[in-house]
Amino acid sequence: MAQAVRVSQKTGFFHLGKLIEVGKTEKIFKNPDNKMTQDYITGRFG
């Protein structure tokens, strides 16, 4: 995950083929809008 933050400008999070959230990588990793995205990034999901 840390490498993704360093190398990409935009990030999308998909779950079961559905786009959950997309936006600037820094925002997605630091302050996502969707709880499912937050749970995945912090390791509580998946």
C-alpha cells in the first residue's frame, strides 16, 4: 500500500466488481469518504 501512495496520483477501490471510491491517492489513503475503503486500507477488511 505504501508503494501505491508513492507512485500513483489517482486511486480507485473496487469490491466484487463494483467501484466503491475513486479520487486522489493521497486523499483516499489519508481520509477516504467511504467506510469500506477505510476498513480495507487499515486492514480490517479483505
